[in-house]
Amino acid sequence: MAAKTFLAFAFTLPTLTSVFAGTISVSSPNGRMKATLTDNSGNIRYSVSLDGKEVLTPSVVGIRSDGITFGKEGMLGKPEFRNVNETYPFFGAKSV
């Protein structure tokens, strides 16, 4: 459940209502996992660390379609944080 809460924070980009140049970090409830978003160098990048060791190196966030890259020259907006406490039933790995 903690991983789901963390992922909801980590991969939800802040709204782009105002410019916020810098770094945004969120951690799992136990503090072992940390995701970081940055918008330097004209691209939004993310990285993930576990127990202080980087497990995903900084990677560009964006979508490429028909030769066009969406997300280039992006900037982070002012972050808005909220708590999410949701659980989902698990029906097995091969259920439909």
C-alpha cells in the first residue's frame, strides 16, 4: 500500500499554473524510496533512489509522436501535495 501511495505522488506532475524552477522531491512513508523531479536544462527529468542509492538515473519526461517531442522546454509548476490512502483488491497475476 505504501508503494501505491508513493507512486501516486511520484508520477503526478504538479500543475503548471505558476513557474517553479527547481527540484521537487517526494519520499515513501518509511523514507527508503525517494523520487526527484527537476526542470533544469530545458527538460523535466526524474530520478528514483532507494536507501540513498540511485536506482533510476535522471531521465527525461516526455512523449515522442510523429517526430515531435512533447515536454521539451517544460517547466515544473508550483507543487501541490496531498495524502492518498487507497487500497485495491488483488485478484492474481493472470486474472482479467
